[in-house]
Amino acid sequence: MSSERVRYFIIEHRMLFIVIAVGVVLSLVSRHFLSVENIVSILTNMSVEGSMVIGMALVVFLGEIDLSVGSVMALATTLSVLFQNYGVVIGVFAGLLGGLIAGLVNGVLITKLKLPSIAVTLGTMILINGVVFALTGEHTIAGSNNSFLLISQTRIFNIPLPIIFFVVLVAVFEVIVQKSLFGRNVFAVGGNATASRLFGIKVERVRISCFALSGFLCGVAGVLLAGKINTASGNLGGSGTLILVITAVLLGGISLRGGEGSIIRAIEGILLLVILNNGMVLMRISSFVQDVIRGGILILVLAIEAVNERRKKYL
């Protein structure tokens, strides 16, 4: 029985073992890779992108997609930079509220108007990009409240606050998804919305809630990013961010058809991608080649997803 449990754990968390293998290779290629500063940098970056991955995972559990995550993060960062003049708390609140409202708009449009999520979130992505460019005046704007940087500079037991906050965030949402009634309802709706409705699950409410949470978590990512760089521009949250988030979710073994998945496994996916990005920077690989590699990984993951779906049909 114990051997079966070990085998199940290895299969379920195979991405974690790939992360370890990649880490070993990169540590041999670059001495700097295992330095404390570099590891802290990796985990701090992951706290930003990982927050968006949690939100995207919730939406994909439904069998939906959110293309606006990068734009919503950029909006939250911009709002945090603009409103920090009124205090750190106001700046944080503005970023979180902006993300939440954007997510709610996505959810309401998709649910109430019966529109496909890929079309709605593509539209809001373009719209929000325009709003960010308008707010920044098509320039990079800098925050004037240096206290906002305490978000990234504060350490507890010598661990940066964003890392601690992110670990707590992952734990909370994993428990919600796997143990709560809301989590069971999310998987039920993603598996079969019609049957879920017949069993009394408020399908529309679940969908709106997941998109709202996705927007809120993009707001969290935006606030963390603002606390790190304290600048904003229309170039934040481009297609590279979206590709990174979607690829991480798929690497975590979450099916685009919905109805199954795990937050932890999605985080294992983003951990692998952040480590790969870090390794490519350390090896001084050009940004163009990095884009080719990221795109290739996404295509490969989608191909594997397609093969797995075909196998399921014949099982």
C-alpha cells in the first residue's frame, strides 16, 4: 500500500521532480543559481505571477479562460502607484478594488449575456490596456510614496513579506478548492454545468465568483509588483505574462475542459517556468530566444493536453 501511495505521489507531483532536476542542471551551469539572493529573487517573482496563476486555475477549473489577467495586473499596479499619494493602505486598496471590479465585469458579462469567456476577456484585455495607457499618459510613471516599497522590503524571520504572503495565499486557496463546498461546486460546474444546476448549485454565482476572484488575485499581483518596482506603464502585463500564466496552469495538469485540478500543481508549474526564466537570464540567453522557448513550451503542453483528451475518450 505504501508503494502505491509513493507511486501516486510521484505521478501527481511529477512537475515538482522536474523542477528539482532543472534546478540541479542550472546549479551546475551557474554558480550563482543557488545563491541566497537568487533564490529569494525567484520566489519573490513567483509571488507576483503565482497570484495570477491561482486566479487562472480557478477559472480553468470551470472550463473557462481569462485572457485579461496581465492587463488587470497592469491596471492594479497603475492604480496602486497613482493612489499611494493618499497613503499605503489607500494605494493597496485601490489596486485590489480595481482588480476585483475588472473580474466582476468579466464574470457578469460572461454569465448574464451568455458570451464565451475567450471573447469577453479578449475584449476587456484590450479595453483595460487602453485605460492603463490613458492613466499613465503613455509614459512610465513613478510612485511618490517610498513607504510603498516596504511591501517588498519588509522581512519576517529574514523572509521577504511577499513570499510569506504568497505561501499563505496558496495554502488558503488549496484548502478552499479541495475541502470547501465552494470548491466542490466549482469542480461540479466545470464537469457538468447542466447537472450541477439540476442538483441545486447556483451555477451563475459560482462562475461570477471565480472570475471575480481571478480579478482580485490579479489585483494582488499588481499590488505586489507596485511594492517591488513602484512604477507603472502601459507595457506591463503584456502577452508574455498571459502566456506564462496559461502555460503554468497547463503544466500543472489542469485540463482546459474543466472539472479537475489542484492549486498546488499549478504552482509547481509556475515554479518551473520562473526557474527556467531565471536560468535563461543567468546564461545570458537573448530575450528573443527566451520568447521562442516559452512559446515552444506552451505548444508542447497544448499538444500533450490534446493527446491526453483523446486518450480519455477511448478509456
